[in-house]
Amino acid sequence: MDVPRLVDHDQRRAELGEAAIRVILRDGLAGVTVRGVAAEAGWSTGSLRHYFRNQYELQAYVVQATIETLRRRVVPRVQRPRTHGSVVEQVATIVEEMLPLDAERREEYALWSAVVAWERQHPPEGGSVAWKDQRALHRQCIAALRGYEPVREPGQATLPHPDAQVELWAGLLHTFVDGLASQIMNTPGEMPAGTAAHLLRSLLEQSRA
């Protein structure tokens, strides 16, 4: 007597998420269609529609999976203990995890860009998740440069800092890093890694004044 095979639906959705991320890296968010992801995963479109009724549901799931993937990849690097060099140097190495300075970080930049594109098309009720994650990191970095202890409670880093100068410089750093990342990706000949590193450290030095 044949025993029906049990299907691990969570595992299958995870496989679809991984396939969709490969599609994003190759074709961008526009390539995340029911047909495109089914082909990448080696499924029929009918099988995929068992999990997602339309492209909107598929893309919404993929964007969330992408955010979780980025957090798993970036957060451990950001939180790695740093004990060598000046405080500016230590903070600079944290901020550089957000810059597309190598193949891994260029891939992550492409994934963040897909998340931002989705949020632009479908603005989240509570605001951009990608933006808030990045601003929280920059806020923590500026606070450290200005002598504050790191925030320990989850979610507190997303709240405005009581020091207005920390908030001002967090906004300046966030804007600067976004522009720097864009130049590194789009005009690498004009913004080599060494120049980017020098500019970042110069800004961080100014933020301490």
C-alpha cells in the first residue's frame, strides 16, 4: 500500500523564496512573476499558484523573504566585535557593511534596491522597513561616535535619539551613504573603494565635532 508523501509547505515556500531571490539578482523585481519564479524553481505554474494566487501575493512574500535574508547576512557582520583602531575607524567598518564594495555586498545592494522598488509601488502602512533598518544603524553609529552607550532593547534604535545632534548627523550619514553606494555601483570608475573609504571617514570625523 502506497503511503502518501507528506509535503513540507514551509520548506517549499522557502525554496520558492530562494528561487525568487535568484530571479531578482538576474532580472530585478520585475522578473518576479508566477511564470518566471516557477521556471527558476523547476515547478509548473499550477503548482506555484497553489501557494500564491497572483503576482502581487508572490512579490509580497518574496520581498519579506528578501528582507529576512538581508538581515541574516548583514546583521552578524555589523554586530561583529571591533576592538582595533580609533572609534571612527571602528564605526567606519560597520557603515562599510552597507556599501557595495565587493561582490557579496553588491548582491545585497541589488536586493535592497528590489525591496525599495516594491515599497515605492506599495507603500507600507508604517513606512519603509528598509529605510528604518538603515536609519537605525546610522543612528547607532553616530551615537557611538558621540560617546553614547549602544541601545540594548530591540526596536529602540528605530526611535529618534534624545540628542538632536545625533538625529541630525544620523540623517546626514544615511543620505551620504545612500549617495555613496549609488556612485560605487553606477560609476565605479569615478568612485573607487579607496576614495569612498576616505570620504566616509572624513564625514565621520566631522560628526564628532
